[in-house]
Amino acid sequence: MIDKVVASADQAVADIPDGASLAVGGFGLCGIPVALIDALHRAGTSGLETVSNNCGVDDWGLGILLRDGRIRRTISSYVGENKEFARQYLAGELEVVLTPQGTLAEKLRAGGAGIPAFYTKAGVGTQVSDGGLPQKYDANGGIAVASAPKEVRSFGGVDYVLEESLTPDFGLVHAWKGDRHGNLVFHATAMNFNPLCAMAGRITIAEVEELVEPGELDPEHIHTPGIFVQRVVLARDGEKRIEKRTVELKQAGA
């Protein structure tokens, strides 16, 4: 078996070219491959297309690439926590393909499974299927690029819309544990999108909090087999943020 470990995050992303498409794991601020994103930022890579549930926040995650104008297009399902994202979109600086969250997940899973397209009920009868969603504005606030209509077909008397799968050039993911062969284990909410992005990327790079030797992971507990992963880098003690902190106020006299 091939030892897929590379020495650093910078080395792991060194061959990602300008204009590449990236599937980036994480849900909110949980399970984001921060070390790989930071390395990509240091490399100065630009013109990127990202496929991610969200686009980070203004000063963290994909938000740092967005802030510096490195992202030209994004396919996302939730973009509500980033003011710079909204500014760029409305100013015509960023192309945005809004996608229902479950559809986005299935686009990635299907791409990784070699399925070119699938039918879903999500979005039927809306602009998701009918077309016309603004994807990019011009400098005057007009619609420069709008979504195209999609094929709708009836099965058993129910309408479904055809959605094409996604196979980005690279997948960037964050795992709890990984071994030298690329087998990965994710923790809790980081299971959202990370395994799917790992499957979909043509070249997948995984940062892991703990690197173990082959055979140490229980085969029944492996979430992503090493066949989907080409590079592994140890990213111990990375910062973990809470997107929205909710606390309970202590009652007087309690």
C-alpha cells in the first residue's frame, strides 16, 4: 500500500492551480480544513471555484480566500454568515450557485460514486428547476448570469428535477483520525459534507488531527476508505471556533 502522508499542508496544496475547482468539507465552522485553506491562501492561488455548504465567515475558513478575491464562483447551500460574501455577490464580483442543501450533498455523493446525474423532488416548481435564479449581478445591479431551466420528468405521477453530480478537481477535508493509507474517521458534526467531499474530489487531500499507523483503525469504524484519498497531512491542535455561541442567563437567586 502507498504511504500517502506529506510533510506539510503547504506541500499538500502546492500543485493546486489558479482556476481549480475545490470541494471543501465542513458544516458551519465545524470540520473545516483550516490548515489546508490557510496553506492555499499563503500560496496565493486565485480564480477558484468552491463547492461547500457555506463560505466560512469574514475572517476564517474560506472567508479568508473570499476576502482577498481568490474565489470567483461558489456552489453553496447556506451563505448567511459572511458580510463580505453578500457584498461581493451584490456588487457583481462573485458568481453564486445556490443549491438546496440535500441536493448539494447528493451531487457530491453521486459524483464520488460515478453517477452523472439524478432526479429529485427538491426545487420542483421553483426557480431551482424553472431557471432564472440570479447567479451573478452586473455593476448596475442587473442580472448578468441567471440559472438555466432544468429537465423535469414525471415518475409515478410525481415531478422530479434532473440534477447533475459534481466532481471537482480537488477535495479538501478535515478528519479526526487518519492512517498512512488515507483511511479516515470523522467526528460528530464533521461527518456533514467531509465524507462527501472526500468522495467527489478527483484528488482528495485530508488534514487529520491524529495520524495512526495502518491497522490501528477498526475497519468497521472507517467512514472514508483510503481509495478516495490521495494525500494525508497531520494538522494537530488547529483552532476550533463556535459559529454562534448560545449561553443561558443565570436567573436571579438561582
